[in-house]
Amino acid sequence: MIVVMDIGCSREQIDAVVEKLERSGFQAHTIVGVKRIVIGAVGDRGAIPSLGLEGMPGVISVMPIMRPYKLVSKEAAGGGSSLVRVGRVEIGGSRVVLMAGPCAVESKEQMYAAARAVSLAGAGIMRGGAFKPRTSPYSFQGLEEEGLKILAGAAGEYGLATVTEVVDLPSLDLALKYVDMVQIGARNMQNFRLLQAVGRSGRPVLLKRGLSATVEEWLMAAEYIASEGNAGIVLCERGIRTFETSTRNTLDLSAVPLVKSLSHLPVVVDPSHATGTRKLVGPMSLAAVAAGADGLLIEVHPDPQKALCDGPQSLSPEEFEKVAREIRSVAAAVGRAA
Ligand code: PEP
Ligand code: MN
């Protein structure tokens, strides 16, 4: 069950609802969003009518929700969509947000050049991995805290917000000191302890879809974060594993409008990891915006030939500038800005 409370309601009104639920044997999870406050309650559905929650001060509506995910369901937002603020950037509004930067932080020179390029092209958020979950233990693993400092410095210089991947609890603690948004990578989508920890951190989260995760599993992973009280979740479709081997993954673009109909959370697309091929990044970016994506996560490197990680799918600054321009045209065509 979901109890939707007025955004202007008082702490005491929320506490009174939570207390009533808990006294009746429900587990209550309060989540404070930008537009509304929602209390998710898990327990005996049969007991709902006798609780009299509808008449309580601050309560707008009480709804049973059949799906296994509740706080992130579309119903929890009264059929609307939520906004997630990352620094000064808003994801989920009318503007399509561009998040861009290198796969991995490699050096100061590389990150300052990338920050300049992506900000000139119109990106609002800079990416850069400092903890890299590489398929091979012999590949470059990231600069760790030094990388986070470089990311924060370069992005700050150009007024960009930041996102970086965390892979475990120590990397989360470090990332919280330096970045605006933490990313849960595809390989960690079902690392439930990590999801709970980022939930408790309250920091906006970019939750990538797992390599072989169904839409429902992906939304349940988001529910783990929301159930800890964190409303700042952005979902990222980054391709799933199929029998096809000519692209790195298969971009499931149908998931964009589907998930937006099932959940109020913003959805962005990562065409870089989805395709693994530079020349497919532009076309898939445009298709993603046409399909309703709220943003794009694109790998951009000042010199892709020299990238320590994911060079073949990274755009040069010039290529990114061109794609960003085309994205603005498609966004305008579907009634959005970029
Ligand atoms: C990344 O964004 O750098 C990354 C490793 O992506 P994914 O988790 O989608 O593979
Ligand atoms: Mn990468």
C-alpha cells in the first residue's frame, strides 16, 4: 500500500501515519520527493480499510499496489513523474540532460580537456570512473580517491555536476566526499547491501540496468534504494546481453517508454556501453530521445585512441559536439529542450 502525503505536510503528520501503520503491523518506509511525500507500507492488505488513514491530516490518498515494487511505481506518484536534482541540473523535467565524459579518470590533463569539451557542447553532468569494475583483473582499475579529486576539480572548473561509479562500501564513502551523484554499475545492480547503503546516503543515484536483468528486477533494485528513504533515483538503460555479438550489448529502447509507464522515475540511456561502437552512439542517442529518454550518458574522451578504457566507443570532442547538436533537434521535435 502507498500513502501519498501533501508535500507541505508537517513532520508530526507523517509520524502519526507511520505510527498508526507500525502499530497495525505494517512496515513503513517514508520517501520525501521533490513533488510529494510517499509512505510505502508493507503488511496485511486486509487491514487497510480499518485503519482510517484517508481522514488523517496531510493524507492525500491511500492506494493498494499489486506490483512487487511500490515506492518506485507510477501509482506512487499519482501517475506523474518525479524530478531528480543533481547539483543545479534537474533530470526528469522538460530538458533532456546530457551526462558525458571519459569512461575512466586517467589524468588531470585528460579530465580538464574533457570537461571543457562536454560543457561547451551543452552537457550538464560530467562522468568519470575512479573505480573501474573491469572484466579482466589485469585491466586498468582506476585512480580511486585521486581520480575522484580530479573529476571534482575538472567538473567544478566548468560548472558541471558529477557522477561516478561506486563498487562497494569503501568506494561509496569516498565518492560521497567528492561527487553529486553515485552510479551503480550494471554488474552491481543486484548488490543489495550496496543498494541499501546508497539509499541511506540520500545522494542521487544513477542505477544501471543489469547485464541480464528483467525490467521488474531492475525496478526491484530501485525499490531497495527507495525503501531506505532515497527519492533521487535515475534509471539507466545500458543494453542487455542477447545472442547478438556484433554490438557489445543490445540496446533495449522499448524499455524506455515501458519503464516510464510503470515507474515515476526518470530514465536515461547509455548508448556507449549499449553498442560498444563509436559510430552507433549518435544514431542510438537520437533514437533514445525520440523514445522519451530523460537524458543520455555518453563516453567522451579528448583523445579516444589513447583511452585506457572503452576507447572504441568513446566520442571525440568534435563528434560529441555534433551529436549534441543533433540531439537538440530531435528533442525539439518531441517537444523537449536539450
Ligand atoms: C560505466 O559506465 O563506466 C560502466 C562500467 O557501465 P556499465 O556498468 O553499464 O557496464
Ligand atoms: Mn566505460
